[in-house]
Amino acid sequence: MTTRITFIGGGNMGSAIAGGLIAKGAPAASLRVAEPSAEQRERLAALHPGIGLHAQIDAAALAGAQAVVFAVKPQQMRDAATAAAALIARVPVVLTIAAGVRCADLARWLGGYARIVRAMPNTPSLIGAGISAFYATPAARDHAAVAEEILRGCGDVLPVADERALDAVTGISGSGPAYVFYFLEALERAARELGFAATDARRLAYATFDGSIRLALATDDDAGSLRARVTSKGGTTARAVEVLDAARAGDALVAAVKAAALRATELGDEFGRDA
């Protein structure tokens, strides 16, 4: 990719996307980052030699940009957008990865700018193994391919036709890594309580999870079929699944995902208030 891109915010996610683009062949000189933290700018310079660095959102940072990526915390979005509003009109497309900030609110803060793509990445994006769902406003659809290519710098992508679906995505894949880690914590604890040293408990838990995911990805079978295949009637796995079913663990996880999605909707309401 040789598209000239300006990142507003050079934190972990912005840096990860920039690094992913560079790894896929984008010249570092085609990327710029507006980042107020001198310490973070030094880190970016060390990680990505040749990348353009700016201490503030100004004309120099946005000049000639073919895409602008807002990669700041949701609480910082209004101020960042307001600072960029007078400079953004000629930019073909804006991509936002700020969780919970809706396109209509960002458009308002940008003075009516409408070519917005909103994405929800997740933390495995930091190592190029994430998935990002994205929604393009009607005005941005001719430019959505650029935003999609940017997002592919840190993993897989999934377009959605309705912006409201991003709240559900937040509950599923955005918060999802925490559910995985929660499960790993419990599996490690069980191994320790069964007598294994902490290092061996972690090795058993992580390798089991990693291998299971690899197996799942290597087949077209759904998760239920895979589970049934390793659950012999009257066997050890069947006993374990009986305990999980009795505790309604599956129902609890579904309820947790729905609660996270609802909270994403609530946060969107809160972030969008101008008062």
C-alpha cells in the first residue's frame, strides 16, 4: 500500500496498525502520526524508522493525507475531531477505531464531514492476529476499500451493513479475548489444584487451547460437532460437560456477551453527548 495515511493517536492500536501496514510493504514515509506524547513519539520512531511524527493535529500532519485514522481513546475523540475539523474536508476517507463513538457524532464534531468508516478491532490486532468488523457510511462506501486495506494490517476484517451491529461485535470479538483469558485462568487453576506446578499448569492450558483452535480452523465442522466428537458417552469429558451444563456455563457466557453488547450501546449514548 502506498496510500498516504495520517494516524491521530500513536498508542498501542495505532502503532500496531501502522506496523502491520509496514510489514505488508507500505513505506514508513507514507505514514504519519499525530501524537502529543514525546515518549510515545520516541517509541514510534524506534519501532518504525522513517515514519512521520507530529506533536499535534495540524496542517502539516494532515497535508496530502488520503486517509485519516482516529486511534485515540473514546474520551479523547471529541477534542481530537474538533482539532482536525478545519483540516479534514479534502481527505477522501476517515477511519475511526475508537470504541463506542458513532459515525453521526464523529461527523458532527468534524463539522459535517460524512465519509466515515467505523471499525471495532480487538486486542489480538496488536500481534497481527485480530479481527475488525467495520461499517461504512453511505458517503464513504466508494472509499471503504482503503479503510479495509488499512484494517487488514492487523488481521482479518468483517464488513457489516448496519452500524448498530458494531455494538454486538464489541460484545463478541471486542471483549471476546477477555472471555478466552477467563477460561484459561480457570483451566490453569484446575491444573494447579490437581497438583501441577504453575509453569506446567500454564503449559497444559495454553497448549490445549491453541491446539483446539488450530483443529477447529482446519475443519468445516461447527464447534458443537467438534465437542461431540471428543465427548464419549459415559467418559471423562462427558462427566465434565455435565458439570458445565448443570452450572449453565454456556447460558452464562451468552448472557455475558449480551451484557457487553448492551454496555457498548450505553457507552455510545454517553460518548455522543455534547453537554
